[in-house]
Amino acid sequence: MKPIAILVALETPERKDFEQEIRETEALAEACDITVAQTLTQKAASTASPTYIKSGKLEELLQAIEAQKADVVLFNDELSGSQLRNLEERLPVTILDRTQLILRIFEQRAKTREAKLQVQVAELTYQLPRSNTRHGSFAGRQQGGGSRNRGSGESQIEINRRHLKSRIQDLQEELRIMEIQRQTQRKQRLKKDLPNIALVGYTNAGKSTLMNAFIKFLDEKESKFAQTKDMLFATLDTASRGLSLRNGKNIVLTDTVGFVSHLPHGLIKAFRSTLEEILEADILLHVIDAAHPDAMKQAEITLATIKEIGAGDIPMINVFNKTDKSCFDVPVDGVRISAKFGTGMEELISAVEHQLSLSEIQVQLFIPFENQNLISKIRSEFRILSMTETETGTLVQVSGSPDKLAAYRIFFRIVNQ
């Protein structure tokens, strides 16, 4: 039987989409198999009250817990350590804030060693300032309270914090070694001059389904398919697939972790190495769930997060997915698709090919017969537009990045922008 919860949310002046935030927190709760039976809201100047809500609302919360026979109280914000302690003294049930909900989902979804380590770092970082609450990892040993044992309790708290810091450092070192391996893989991709197309977007927008639609449309093997599930944060690890576009251009298509509003800073920091895959992209495909009632708000949050991690200047194509479920009015600069049914894929791939062509130049190379061994290398590195044999060598019209073509400058004949 699912735990029953009361959701508590403060409507502060800076919150412009309060109802959308509540719906999203309810969805996060559902992803944790928690049923929200009742929602209590209160207007407030800030979220800094010692018990998050005022005393009158706290009494109302206690009555709601009894009436609903609730097991959990969810808070729509991240609680500070002192707020958590104060609420634990007043409430007879489990307390979870929004950050903990997201951490629980990430913990459930993490499959690879790297993802599990990243989640552990985020969890321990969250626990560090809360180590003297029930949410601290050593809470069971903190039994102080009376004046006679207060000193020993404080000492134990410091010991607990040192243990947490040491464990975080150990996990970060293991992640650092994995990041070195990831950087080596990136360098190998760069050497091959393969453009990287990254799928970005809100969680459950259909990024992994779109990756599979690319693979199917381009007649690649189904063994390359990414795992897809209709759930929040189904993908926590980046997945990359090498594909060939219709014009012969080879690319790397990368699926990335989804975003959510107010994504905890600790998670962004812990998943930094994974998010850096976005920074390496040549093009971002911003996947938007056109069937979601808050589609444009989700798009705004995604764009804000992309800017936060330093990827705001990368060329982007807005891809409006799930249009089979919606009559969404797609902007003129967007591409309308249904990744599930494959509709709109031809237009999307054409948009990708066009965007890639903007960063390429066309060059005619003359390769003398004595350098014919270069032809196979040129075929693997560039898109061949034409090839003509002459009496003294081969004329090859290619398209590629200026940096990569610079190595063949001595063979240039004609260069067209």
C-alpha cells in the first residue's frame, strides 16, 4: 500500500508558476510511490520561517495528518537543517522535502556505477548540514538532549560530520578517475571529427524515444536502441550512438539526463561530469513535451539550466514531441514530431543536416597519384561530394570543418564558404 502524504507549499512573491510547481511536486511524489491526499498552501514573504509555515498553519497540518491518516508530510521546498529539526519535534510522521524526493528518484533510477556514485555524493552533501536530524546518516546514534550528555552529543555530531566529509571525498576521487576515462573517450571522438548532437530537455519529454526514432529512421540496428520508460528521470546516464545521416555525414547522438524545476544544486554539482557531455555538443536538440500542459514553462526551465551549466551559446533546434497527443501551436522555428510513431523525422533530420552544414566549408582537393593513400583517410574524415579521376591524380570535393581540413591545405584547389 502506498504511503499517504500531505503536501505543504508556500506561495512567495517570486513564484510566478505556483500551481505548476505543486503539480510537479505531486508528480515527483507519485514517482516515489507516494500518494498526495491533501495539499496545504500559505502565502508568505519567504521560506525562512523556523518551521517553514506559521503556527496556525502548523496546527492545521497536524489536524490534516490525523484526518487523512497520513504517513508522510512533503514540503515543496528544500528545508534547512534547523527547519527540519524544528518540524521533527512537532510532527509525528516522516518528513520529506522536495530535494529528498528528487534524490529518492535518482537513487531508484541509477543503474551504472558512475550514476550511483553521483547520487551518493549528492545524498551525503545534503545530509552534511543535517547530520543532527533524523535525516542524518548517523541519526540513530544521536540521543543527546539533557544537560548531562549535551557535550557528548555535540562531539558525536562533529564525528559524524567528519565521517560524512571523508566519505564524500572518497566518492569524489573515484568519480574523478571515471571522469578522466570519459575525457579520453571525448578526445577520441574529437580526433574522428564526428559532430556531437545532444538531446536535452525536461524529464520525460521523450529524449530516449527520440534517440530510438533516429536509429530506426536511419536504418541502424535495433541493438543500438536506448531504454525508454514513461517515468520521471528514466535516464541518469548519458548514452551515445554513432549514426550516419542521409547525406553521408557521420555523427554522434547523445542522450542526456532530464531537467526539472529547482533541480537541487547538489545534484547539478554531483552530475557535473555527465552534464559536461552537453558542453561538448555541436548542436542541442531541445526536446519539448508538446502534450504537457506546462510545456512552455518546462522549456524555459530547460533553457535556464542549459545557460547555468555554460551551454547557452551552442546552436539549438527546438523539437516539439508527442504532437500525436496535442494540437500544440508549434512556433515557426520549431520542428513538430512524434518520436513514438516516427512522424516528422524527415523534417528534423533535414534541420540537423542544415545546421551542421552552416559550420562546414566545401573544399576541392587535388590528390596526386603518389599520395593516393590519403583517399581512404579523407573518406573516413569528411563528407565526399564528388570524386573525379584525372591524368595526374584525383579531384575530390569534400565538406568538413575548417579545423580538420586545415591539415590538407597543401592539396586545396577551390574553397567555397
